[in-house]
Amino acid sequence: MQGNVFRAPYPVPSLGVSEEEAILARSMALGEKLGQRFTQWQEQFASVENVRHLGSMAAFDLVTAFR
């Protein structure tokens, strides 16, 4: 199948499952936990920088620490 998934024959039931399982809320909560943990690492380790997250997409940069 090609094209936009929202034009596929089954998008409506899929979106209903997302709402029923509170996927967005769970994603936001997970992102907050990851952000807090990564911030702790940034304070603890000189090689962790640029902590960021948007929902459950979370990342940080590992850098070489020069002292």
C-alpha cells in the first residue's frame, strides 16, 4: 500500500485505539520522566549536554569534555 496512511481504508479505528489507550498522555508522561533523568545525567556527567524532549522523543548529546 502506498500513500497517506490517513487515506487508507482503516485509519478511523486506528485513531480510536490511540484515544482509548491514552497514548498521547502516556507519551507525554514518559517524556517528562526521560527529561528529568537526562537532566540529572547532565548535572552529574560533564559529557552529557543539550538535553531535550518533545513527548516521548527525548535526546541528549554526548560530548568530549575538555577540562
